[in-house]
Amino acid sequence: MPAKLPVNFFSTRSPVVDLFRGQLDYADHLRQDSEIALYFFYAPWCGQSVAVREEIEHVASRLSDQVLFVAINCWWNQGKCRKQKHFFYFPVIHLYHRSFGPIEYKGPMSAVYIEKFVRRVMTPLLYISSRSKLLDFLSNYEPGVVGYFEFNASPQPPGYLTFFTSALHSLKKDYLGTVRFGVVTDKHVAEEISLVHSGSVYLHRHVNTSLIYPNDIMNYTAENVCKWALENRELLIRWLRPHGGKSLLLNNELKKGPALLVFIPYNPLAEIQPLLDEITKVALEYHSCNKSQGAEPELQHLGNSDSPASDSSDPDAHMKLAETFLITKYPCCNTVVLPQWHSISRTHNVCELCINQTLGVKPDKVSVPHCNFFEIETALDSFYLQEHTFFQVVSSSIECSNFLSFYSPFSYYTACCRTVDRHFLSFISSEKTIFQTPKVAFSSHGKKDNADIQNSIPHIEDRNCFIPDLHISGTNITGLSCRTNKTLNLYLLDSNLFWIYAERLGASRSTHLKEFAAIVDLKEELHYVLDRNQSLTGSTLENFIKNFSILYSPLKRHLVDGTSVRVPAERVVAEVTTSTFHHVVFSSEKNVLLLYYAQWCGFCASLNHIFIQLARLLPPDHFTVARIDITQNDLPWEFMTDRLPTILFFPQQRKDQSVKFPEDFPVSLPHLLRFILHHSSLSSSEPCTKECLHKETVLQQGHISHLEKEIQKLRSEIRALHRAHESLEAQLSEARREEHRLQQQKHTLEKQHKTLQLHSQQLQATYDQKNQELLEMAEKLQELADASENLLKENTLLRILVASREGKLQSKDESKETLQSEQTVADDSSVLVSTALTTEEKRIDRVDSVATEHSNENRTE
């Protein structure tokens, strides 16, 4: 059956051109007259295509005067789209910027996101006309690429189209549009970011050094510029936008390390995002490992062009300040805690060892290399060779000492030390800055005097005290990602689209304000949730990150709790969940036997009757039998198991000494009783007192009385079982007799069945014989019918012949009369005529006799 002809997918009044017959060639013809075109490939039966249809119409209603919207049915088998395109999913959105394209959109199928992406394709470059706009452009959390082109010489200066095309390539490769492209035409504005020559390209980075496109190394092409920008971009915070199908997006990101997932309601078209700005500021402070005195100097210079440092009249001081800034911009430090110098002392010397370069006689230009492991290892070797100079110093102030490197004349090491109490060595005290005293006292170990203070490197937490001109107000989260081994990767998710992920992480389903933050550490199997009573702000995020980063985190691990099911009070086996685990197991003063099970575990279900019997045998005042479904509830890692079923016993007063039921023993009631009684007995090396013996006696008497009651119950149950057994025996004997009678009836029916089968075979043989005889008779009758038909034909012919002869005889009689009247004819002629007539009559009589004989034969047959 041929497919039905397609019909309109969009309304005829819609601004979207609907090519429901798949006219791809006509769509390309329409695209030639438009600068921007959007192709919406759909399948009429696809539910997602139907859902996105309204979103496309909404975007088209806002941008139809600037963008051509074309919907193409790519499912009809007679259309050119189906023959030329081979899509694996629907719908598919392609955008074209004149001849460039297609640029496939893979983001969320929401109107605001689609419109945002279309506008990015419409204007891939942002025009930066002033210093204030340049500052706004560079202050954004997304990486920015700025190109400088002079439009005085020609309408399109060399390299501009290439830069324009590279911005489109960036959108084609990164549908999230994380890299923004801007263009500067003013020479003075370009000089603010060190762009002098027309055609130069600048990549801004907040934490790391900003870059200028290396024209001498890479060819200046659109693909190379895009590749260079994407490879060297700096992502302080990333957007995660799962597409809804099977994907490894979250898995791949969470495997990189601990992740902070922040869910916020996001509108891509909004011009002001205050909450996003706060989160971005936190991310910038968190990753600013240079304490912000060197962080983003370009922005500080743009924002504070009239600073005193720029107007300094002392060129030497300005050079020293710049040199100090150059040194502090690339810190390479390591914290060293020296052991306590006396056995009874509770103090330690804590030193911050830093590698500094460009000191003393130095070449014209020395590049500051990145910190690496070998440099730190060399510095530590040199430091420990002079450890005795720092070992016995006791000082409440910071004392810094410089010593030369043994390997390079252009580098030296700085060690800033202070004596602190032992309990201040935690990360909290470091966050409160143990080096808080602004007083700087250099020890006599090094060879520097007070004049060299400007060139020395202070402690990493206290640099603002030494360089007041570069003091930047910041939070104590600044540079935390470089000062802890628990570095977080920051991710953003739109709660309007992906709130289901937040619910799986612990967010409330009934909340109206969809703001949520959680930390997930996949390697350590840890999961923390921001306090739901606190609003999501920059300060709460900072505290959340700091509490996670310290050595002994005060954060409480979030555990997924199973659905609370109301169980009857008389239930003998308690059902434990995550929220009741601590209360039932640890807070209880009873011995607890806990069974780990799962709904899919068939062997676990077979143990239910054993645990019910065990719970009835054990005295409820001293024992609790419980179970927990580990697929619906999270437990602390020390109580997790990878095998089901698992049985743990928590003895009374010794819950930290839990015992696991041996796996090589079968799970039965006697084995469980021996296991419980063995581990519940008080084992102590100290002799038991009279009070202990009395308690033990009372406990044993209680056990005995309880067991006697249980024995009586068992005896009554045994008697009941005996009666049931006798009744069952009588029923079985009756069933056997009934079975014997049924067997006899079965044999009789089988004999009758065999007799009927023989009779049926005989009837079948008789039927076949009669059928054969009837076939033979039918063949004979057919032969007789054929012969009769032939005779009838012959009889008809004979009748016709006789009728013709009779006519001839009549004509002869008339001729006789004529001959008699003419007697004058010669006698010879009359004799001849009469003779002929006589002969003819005889022949006719013979023919009649033959016909009569044939007819008689026919009658006989």
C-alpha cells in the first residue's frame, strides 16, 4: 500500500516556510536571497519534532524579518531531502550565514536557546568601540578573542574576513558558544591589550597569561585561528547540557575529579545575570592562584588608569615594583612543616619555600617558566641541606631568608617561616592566615638586608602585606584550587531544563526556587549537598567549597534515602533506611543483626522465613533483627558490601566491632543462633565482679524462661502438625483410591479408542473403494454421451438427405405426366427413361431400409 501524501506540518499563517514534500533544492534556491537561513529538518511522526515545532514558530515570530526559516520534511520517500540526507535522529537544525554552513545546532530545543544561537550566528563578531566596552567584553567569564583591524585603508582590511570566518568556525565546532569574538578598530583601544599591528588577534584569559596569535608559527587561516582559540581557551566554569539520550557526558566529567554542580534558572537572552555573575566571581577567585595582585592586570589597568603606580616619579621604584610583580605573578611554592625541635614542645616551624628568578646579574630578557616537579624537588634538596638554620628558630613573626640555587645563577630560593602551635596546623588555621603579622623580620641566615625586602617573596597568603600598592581585596577562597589536593571542577546546569538531575542529587521536588548546589566525588564515592536552608549566593558557595577543601571536612555526606514505608508495629523484622540506620543500629542499646538485601536478589527472599523465626526466638528486649535494601539506600562506605546477601552483627556496647557472618557457612537457623550467641557474649580479660555475675545470671534466667516459652510454643505447634499429618494421610489414601479408579477408567477409554480407530480405518478403505467405482462409471457415461451426440448428428444428416430425395421424386412425377402427354417422343427414349426411374427407385428404397436399421439400433442402445 503506498504511503499517504504528506500534508502541511506548520500552519499556513506561520512565518516558517513549510516544504512538506522535501523540496531541498527549492530550499537552497530560497536561501540565496537571504543572509541568514535556518533549516528545520523534521519527520511528521516524530514526537520531538512536534514538540519543537512551537519553539521554532516562537523564534520565527521574533526573527522572521532578519532570518529565513525553512522547515523541510525529510521523511517522505519521494522527496529530495530523504534521498540526499541521512539523519539518525529528528529534528535537526542547520544554520547558514550566506555561503558558510551548515552550522548544526545541538543545544537544548528551547526557544530561548535557539534564538540565542541564531543571534550568535547573525553577529559572530562584537564591535568594541571604547575602553569601557573592552573592559565589559574581557570581564565576561567566557573566553574572549579580540581582533584589531584598521578600516581606514579599505572597507575590508586584510585578514578581517578570515577572522570573521573563524568566529563562524567556532560556532560550528562548539555549539555552546563558549568562545566570544570581538573586533577593535580604534588604535588606542587596541594598545590597551598590546595590539599594535592591524590583523593581530588576542586571546584573553583570566588566570593564565593572555596570548597573541603567533603569525610566525601558524598560518593565518580561519581554521587555525579557531583551533588556536579552542585549544588555549580557559574554562573556569563549564555549562553541562545533556541532550536527553544515552550519553557519557556526566560520566566523563565526573571522572576528572570532584565536581561542584550548580543548578540555576538561566535565561540566555537576559542581559543581566546577577546570580551567574556571583558564581563567576567565586570561580575566578577560586582559580586565581596568583592572589590577584597579578590576576588580570589588563583589567586592572583598564579600570584604574589613574592609579598612583602609573604616575610614579621614581623610575627605579617602578622597575622594582614591576620586577616584584613579575616574580609574584608566577609563584612556585611548597609548604614545609618542620618537626618539633624539642620532644616536650608543642610547636612547629612552618615554612613556605618559593622559587624566584631574575635576581642579580640577569640577561636582557628572561622568560619565567612554569613551576614543575623537578624545580620543587631541587629547592627542597637545597632547603633540607640548610634545615638546621630553620629548625630551632622560635618566632611569632614571619622570618624570611633567601639562599642561592646551586644550579642556576639567575634564581634563588626564599623561605618564610613562623613558629605555630601544633593545633594550628590544620587547613582552617591556614585559611585564617597564620602569617598575619605585617611585621617582617629577616633572620641572619641569609645575606639580604632590609633594602632587599622589596625583592623578596613573602608567604603566599600574606603577599598583600608586603606589596600594599598591589593590594586587592579578595576573599579567603582566592587561589584555593592550587592550595589543596581536593581541587573542584565547577559546572553549571540550567535548572529549568535539568532539574531532574538535581532531584536525583537530593533537591526537593516541591520547591519553587530552583536553585541547588552539590559536590560529587566519584572516586571517593562522596556526595555533599549545600544546606537547603541557605540561599544560593556567592558567599554560601565559598563556604561550601572551603568546607569541602579542608583536611577534615565538616560537611555531612548526603545519602540517598529510600522511600519510607509505614510498617505495622507488630512486625518482627525491622526495615532500616538511610535516615533510621544510625538510630536503629548505633543508638540502640540492643544487639543488632542486619541483613543486606535487594529486590532483585532471589536468594535474599528465601531467607525471610529464617529471619522471622530467628526474631521470634530472640528476646526483643536485647536483640533487634533488621534488614536494609541497599539499592534504595546509601550507607557509609565502611558498611558497604559488594555481595548479597550479607549479614552483619553489631554487639551490644561494642557497635564499632561489627562481625560479618561467614560466607562459607550455610545460612540456617542453628548457624545464625550459634553465631549470635558466640559474639554477643561479653568477652573481657578482667575477672567478672559479683554485680557482673548477678547481671549475667539474670540475663541467663531471662534467656531460659524465654526459651522455655518458645519450647512450649514449639510443642503445641508439633502437636498441631501431627494432627495435620494424620488428616493429610487420610486425604492421601483417598486420593490414591481415586487415582486407581481413574487409572481403570483410563485403560477402558484407551481400548475404546483403539476399537474406534480400527473402525475408522475400515470405513476409510470402503470409502476409497466406492469412490474409485464411481469414477469408473463416470468415465463410461461420458463415453456414451459422446457416442449418442455423434449418432444424433448422423441422423440429422440422413433426414436432410431423405428430404432432398423426396423433392427430387416429386419433380420426377411431374416429368412423367409431361412424358405421357408427349407420346410422340420416340419409344427408345421412353424405355430408357422408365428404366432409369426404376433403377433410381430401387436405390432409394435401399437407402430407406438402411436408415430404418440405424434407427432401430439406436433405440436398442
